[in-house]
Amino acid sequence: MADALIAVALLLVAVSATVAVVTRDPVRQALVLAVLGIVLAVLFTVLQAPDVGLSQLAVGSALTPLLLLLTVRKVRRRAQDRDGGR
């Protein structure tokens, strides 16, 4: 049973990481990265590393995507200000 859970978690990690790489829109990439963080947290929990899973949940699925979304928003605003000022 445990081996099946590990295999499913690894498969989900591989699929979500591939989707994160293939996605071209930065906003969607950040959202897929959040999903990847959640899937990795599940994998770490299945592998009996709940402390690493909790850290991954906080950083990989919440903080990093949030920072990426804020950065994309700021870059897009600066581009609009620069283009609108002409």
C-alpha cells in the first residue's frame, strides 16, 4: 500500500513539474508552481518527513508563488507606465 502511495505521489510530482515547465504564462506558472508545492508536501509526508512537508507547504506552495505573482504584477505595471507615457 505504501509503495503505491509513493508511486502515485511521484507520478503527480512528475506531471505537475512538467506542466510548470511547459506553461508559458507567468501567472499560470506561479499557480502551477503552487500546485507542485502541495504535491511535493504530500510526497514528503508519504515518505515520513512531515517537517519537510510542512516547510514545503509554507514556502513552496504559498510564499514563492506569491512573490512571483507580485513580481509579475509590478513588471507589467512598469511596462504599462512606460508604454502609456509615450
